[in-house]
Amino acid sequence: MKYLLSLLSICITLSLGAQNMELGLWGGGATYSGDFAPDEFGLYLETINPAGGIFLRMNPAKALSLELGLNLGKIDGEDGVTNDFGSRMLNFRTNITELALKGHLNLFRLGNERGTQVVPYLMGGGAIFRFNPETNFDGNWIELQPLGTEAQGAEGYNDPYSLTSFAVLAGGGIKFIFKERFTIGLELGGRKTFTDYLDDVSATRVNYLDVLENNGSLAAQLSNPQIKDPEVEDLDYVRGGEFDDWYYMGGLSFSFTFGGGSGVNGRGIGCPTF
């Protein structure tokens, strides 16, 4: 919550001194890399789900834009579908609600200020996001975090993970500015998170009986569906890899400029994105 309040206060402070502002919408897709991807790190397009949002942008300088956006997306994965680990028999989905503060470094502009301009840019920033992984079990979607599938809360294990986390953003895009007032943008951005639990799977070494005895039979079954007979099978296992999860959002945006002039007259640059 303190990160959220910090982002809001920064945005309000910056907005008060803005020469011009933009209001926009974007729509596109979201995907992720983690323990359900073909490899644990990289941009993979096996599963793309809808994403979108609304943003407010100010343009304090010709080469710089600052943006606050509220974004919604969905990511998911399934062993044997989005990776080759079919024997693991795990799956997940989660919605992501993100409050992001971004900066655009506008590299250069081509075109006529009174007509159409093309502006490529680099993007960076930070975000607070909320997630809640679920799994499909016998046709029902079950929330995973309250179960403790990796013995969270048991002696010798981590506490239950938080469903709110922080991410660092990086990416880029291109903007098409029309008559100093309207902008169409295309952007792709990656989010490096500081959690390995977007998919409820991490590198923690788990003992099946610890999950069973402390968190119950459902948590144990969802932790490792391969185990059918605890008396004869290996009960120590690691479900995932060592890296924190990433997610990606990108798409097409439209914005319009209001306030003290558009951003193409030397006081700023009208821009949108996502």
C-alpha cells in the first residue's frame, strides 16, 4: 500500500505543474515467463490473453513523457500445453491488476508538427500489481495461495506469499501524432517481478508429508499430483526453477491532448502508449 500511495502522490505533484496532459485507453494482450513457460526466462507467445487499461500522461519536455496507468491483464499456463512438463500435471491462471508509473524517452521525431509525426521511444518505470493464482481441479477453479501448496506457514518453510508485489518495467514503442492533438501508439513492455509465485510454483524444496500434515490433503494433492502412494514414492521435490517470474503487456493505444497546448510545440510532446 505504501508503494501505491507513493506513486499516486508523485503523479499528482507532477500533474499540477504540467503544461499539457493526455488521456488515453489501450487494448492488447498479456503473457508471462516463469515455471509454465518452455524455458524459465524469455518472451514466449504460447499463451496470449486479453489486456487493457487507461492512462494519464504529461509531457514536461520534448524528449520526455511521464505516464500513470491502471492496467488489467490475465496470464495462464498448463504443463504439456505451454511447456513440455506434462508429467508434472500442474496448471494455473491469474488476473493481474497493475498501477504503473512510466517514463518515455522520445528518441527522435519524423514528420510535420502540424500534420503527422512518428516518434519511437524507450520506456521504463515501476508498478504495483495484484495477482491471485488459481488452478483447475476437477472442473473447478481453486485459489492456490490460501492452501499453501509448498508448505507455507509450516515450521521450516516460508510464510504465505503476498498477493501484492512490485515490478520494474522496461520496453519501447512508437507513437503516431496527428495534428498536435491525437496520438495512436504501439508498445510492448516487460515486467520483472520480485515474486516467484505468479504461478504458485517456486524453487522451494518441499516434502509431501509436510504439506499434507500442515495444510491438508487438497494442498498436498495440488502440490504434486504425481504422488499416488506416499508410502513408496519419493516425497522430497522441487516444483519450479530458481528465477522470479516476469509478465508482459502490450498493445495499441489512443489518446488525446488537453490543457495548455499539445506536446509538439516545444513545450512537450503529445504521446500515448501501450
